[in-house]
Amino acid sequence: MKRKTVSLCMIARNEEASIGQAIKSALAVVDEIIVGDTGSDDNTRLIAEGYGAKVIDVPWDDDFAAARNSVLDEASCDWVLILDADERLQPVRPVEFQKMLAEDAVSGYKVNVVEMSETGQEKTDVQTRVYRNHPYVRYCYPIHETIDVALENWSAARELDVAPSRLRVVHASADHGRATVRIERNRRLLRDACREYPYEPYFAYCLASESLSRLDGEVLPAPGLAISTAQMAKAWHIVEGMSANAVMDLSYGPHLAGLLSACYIAVGQTQKALDTVWSGLEIFPDSTYLLFRRAVAIAQHLERGDDHGLTCVTVASLRKLAEKDLGDCLASAPKDTRDVDERWRWLLPHRYLASLRLLDQDIDGALVHYTRSLELDQRYSHGWSGKAECVRRAGEDRRALGYYLRAVTLDDRNLDAWLRGGEILEILGFTDNARSWRRRARELFPEHPAFQSGRPWLDDLVLSVMEPTS
């Protein structure tokens, strides 16, 4: 077996604190290192050269694809490995790595890019980071750049495949200051891309995704929701008008439909949420993720009392369908996964199965699912607020209040906990605290339908309780 050579390709700017470890993590499997410096004024170049890297100056023109392609132009090996300067390739035996590269029918490999959340959970994104070096295989898109479009087209013409792998790359979490700068930069570049490519749904989808505030896949009615929903709806409208062959290439399509559905739920338009998911399943019928989003839309539609006009048979059919969808999600979850991005498979279905039980006043059945969710993750905020709702319905208001307090302490983005906890405070006579909780809800979620209706019903409700009765 002839040994394959590998070029490590990176772009960097002011990464003196991390670039050395990034290069060091791959030294055992690469033959050359090419670093494109986009304007560092620290020791990034010196450190990279100390590890044997060839450092080239790459003019920065707000285009990540162009920068990466400039580095690829300098690569001379058979294969390319892509790392960012704040990443580490997890140890892999060189002989095993060479076996991967020797597969004649494979043009590239998907790699698990792992980022640790603040709670210690893994957030994994699967990306193509290892692929054959060819001048036709280049990145596209100025932001959220991808090699997949060119690589898959090049591979199809040669009957090659992009295969999964066990390779892992760990991404170091950026400090708050750098993360904020990156988010603002990404939004600016995405806005520019939306203007330059008005009929490309990818950029509108990415921009909306960057701007949304979310908790466990649930979109929150935080500032900017209306704008993001409009951007997402525009992107989905473009997708719906695309040809069947073009749609097949949209790996993000199911997530776009599901996220738009979640946006509609956040603004109280549950029928639109259902319509969007049904439309998504017509285009992407094999998407388990869309089955989950359909179940959520059904549960929210029925929970909010939006089933008026539906027959009892229709309501029962919807509930049965939602339960089946959620069961399918649980069945599809790998037994050993605790991936935060896969929570819709192994954790979140318990929440919505519980809410369906509560629709039937089956408190014990709901409590089973909420308890199971907390067994899976003791820090699951919605598990605690769901448990609070169960004990509240059983008449234990003070115990419920303790659970709601734990829910907002674990994650203050739990809207249900703020609103329902405020109701409990009011019932127990703690009117000042109730007012404080509802004020906090209004601050966090100003685009909640209740706050957009022109009727400040939450404050009015508190005031009515405080007024003396005649």
C-alpha cells in the first residue's frame, strides 16, 4: 500500500494562544502544514513557523471561502486535513489514518467536530474535514463556507463517496468577548450575502438561525423574533419553489422547515407551524427531525386550545400521530448518545409526551415522562417546570413553586416557568413577587403574543388581585 501524503490547511488571525496546540495535534498524520495568515499582529506566524508550517499572507476581504481556497492553492499533498486554529485533532493512529486514505472509493471523510457546552455536554457538528486534494474541489460561500458542494459534484462524476469516520476534532469554546465579536461579524457577513444572493435560501436561513434565541430547540419570543421569522419564511418560500433535484442537495432543508415551525409557535401561530411541517415532510419525507417538529406543533396546537373547529376524531388522530412521532424519535436515538444537538431524539420527546398526557388530565402519566427526563439530565429546566405543573394540578402549590424556582434558576430562558410560577406566586398571595416574575418575563420575551396584543394582561391581572374588593 503506497503511503498517501496529507496537507494540514488552516487560516488564522491573532491565534498565538492556540495555534501551536492545533498544529501539534496533527503532526503525526500530516506531511506539510500550510497556514494562511489573514492579518495577525501577534506571534501567530512565529509559532506556526516554529512547528514547521509554511505561512502565507492572505488578504482578508470578508470572504472565508476565498481565504481557505488561497491556502488550498498552496497544498501539494494527496489529501487535505482542515483544522481551525482553536481546534485539536483527537489522537488517531497513523496506520489507521492511512487505511482511511487508501480507500479507492472514498473522496472525503466526515468528521465529528465537538464543542463542550457550559454544562459539560457535548455539542457535535458533522463536517467534511478530510478530502482528496484537487484543483476543482474548492470552498464556496463567503460565510459558513462549505467544501461539500464542490466535493460532492466532483465525487459524483468519478463515482466516489464522502464517507463517515470516527475522527474527532475538539473545538475550544471562545471567551465571551471573542464570541460576541464573531457573532456580530457573522451577522454582518450574512446580511451582505443575503443582498448579494437574494435567491439563495442558505444565507437567509443562516442569518435567521444566528439571530434566534433558543432553548432546547424551542424558539423564544425574544427581541428580533419577528425579523428572524420573516427571514426564515423567505428562505423556506424559496425552497418550496425549487426543483426536486435541487432540493435533494439542501442538507439543511429539514432544519429550516422545523425552525420556521418553531418560530410560528413562539408567536402563537400554531396552525402555521403545523402547515410548515406538513409541507416540509412532503419535500423531505424521510426526516425524523421533522417528525419531531410535527409532534411538537401538534402538542402546542392542542395545548393552546387551537383545536376549535376540529372534530373529536380529528383531535384523537392528531394526538395519536404525535405520540407515534415522538416514539419514533426515542427509538432512533443511539443508546450511548448524550449529544446536546441530539436532545430532540433522547430527551425532548419525554417533555411533549408528558404534555399530551396532561391534555387528558393524566397527571401520573405526565409525571412519569418528566421524571424520566430528569433522570436523563438533572439540569433539564423544562423537566422541573413540567414536574411543577403536575404537582400544581394535584393541588400542591407551594411544592410547585419550588420546582418553578429551580427551573428558572437552572435556565432563565424557561418562559413557561416564569409565567406559571408567577401565577402560583399570585395565588399564594405574594403579589410583589408575582409582579417581579412577570416583569422579568416581559423583559426577556417582549415578543410574546401576550405582550404584543396591546393588552398588558399580566400586569392588569396582578393589579386586579391587589385591588380591594367591595
